[in-house]
Amino acid sequence: MKLRDFFYVQRSDREVIIVLLLVMAVALGILFATGGDEQTPASAQADSTLTATPEGDTTRVPIYYKVEEQATELFAFDPNKADSTQLLRLGLQPWQVRNIYKYRAAGGVYRKKEDFARLYGLTVEKYRQLEPYIRISSDYAPASTLFADDAPAPRPDTLRYPQKLSEGETLDLNAADTTLLRRVPGIGSYYAHRIVQYRKRLGGFVSLQQLDEIDQFPAEAKAYFTISTEQVQRLKINDLTLDELKRHPYINYYQARAIVDYRRQHGRISDLSDLRLLRDFPEQAIERLRPYVVY
């Protein structure tokens, strides 16, 4: 067999080989025409969170939008009329302001203070802070009230929106009811009820500083109070049971039990100083309780 027999290719096979060679030649031509540059992988592309320093180093800086905070201001406002600037000054978040605008654009109306409490994301703390300053205009009452038969002339709702005290005016903290308490600037129905409830538990206030024992009580409201202590109710410390003693805010269970045990072991208590050697009665606790005790 001759050597050329090993390289013999049939005509049909030769045609296939020629076509393949042409395809390869075209591919190589395209490759050279485009320069053969490699694409930069996505992982190597510039990171938008990297910033270059003057020395050429890069530092990863988180991308975020910063909303400039502003001090909260409290003033009378109507949620049906207040614009975005006023609402932001009151300490509401931008997205809450947008919700108010959407609600009003859809025909929603705040007819009473409690309606504003339904604002999405409004916390109890924030509502209590704003409630004394919410003023709902009578313009938003149903129009049918204008044509009611024998309807009395409209007048201010002094029960729901009492006129606030002027600077220099005061109330007796131990005598004022919730209606009078709501006349104090910064105090709405919530704090008015809290004052009355705590006053009842104490037996009466003996100091304006006791108002600070009410959670988040507005300190500026204390300037509108005076205190008369003639009607303060006092505890008969030698006669009350353990359960009766521990009802007072200044006597916990362990202190009440210590009083009962002391009476059983030593007899009647003549002065709170008799309890100063008990670990449950530090000097501060004794002095705080002293105005509320009789022997």
C-alpha cells in the first residue's frame, strides 16, 4: 500500500472539510476585527458604593438618603387644613404627612380628635403629645346641620375643647376635676384622667414634683398648679392590713409586710423613724411616705 493511500479522502468528505475551514477562517477574521478585547466581568465593574480617595484607595460608603431632622414644635393645628410644613414641624414623619394628604384627597375628613389617632404609624406617645393641640374646625361638620329644624345657634364646644388658661392663672391640683384640668396648656383628656387616678391612689398631692411620677407628664404644665394639702387623706399605719397598706403607691408588698411584722413584734409605731433600721425602708422612702401617715 502506498503512503498517499493513507491521506485519500472521498470527494464528499473533502467538501465538508472545506466548509469547516471557511467557517473557522470567518470566525478568526471577526475575532481579529473586534480587537479580541475581553469583557470586564460584572464582579469587576465599578461598584457604585466605592469612592476614591486622593491616594487612589477606595472606601465602601453605604448609599442612603438622609432626611434632615428638625426640632419638634407644638402649636394648635387643624389636621384638615394644616399644610406639610406645619405637620413636619409637629414632629410627624414625611410618609405620615403623605398619608394625611392622600386621606384628605380621597375625601376623608377628621371630624374629631380620635379620628386623627387612626393615622397609620402614629404612636400612643405621639398622639398624647399632639392631642391637646388638635383643633377641628366647625367647617367640617355635616352641612345638614345648617338646616336642622329649630337648631340652636352654633357655639364653641367648651366641654370637648375647653379654653386654655392664660399665663399666670393656676388651678388647685387637689381640687380640680378632669374638665378643669383640661384647661391647662399641654394637658388633654388622657393626662387629666391620669392626674385624677393618681391623686386618688395617693390620697392627694403634697408636691408638684409628684406629677413627674406620671409617665411622660409635660413638665411645662406644672406652672399652672398650686397645692392645698388640707384634704390629703392619710394612712392609719397602725390599723391597716397588709393588703390595705400595699395599695398606696409608696408602699410595696415587702414594705407592707415589714410594717405588719414590726407591729406584731414591737407594738404600735409612734413615728416612721422606728422603721429606719429595716432594709426595706431607706431614708428616702421614709421621707416620701411621711406626709401620708398618721399614728
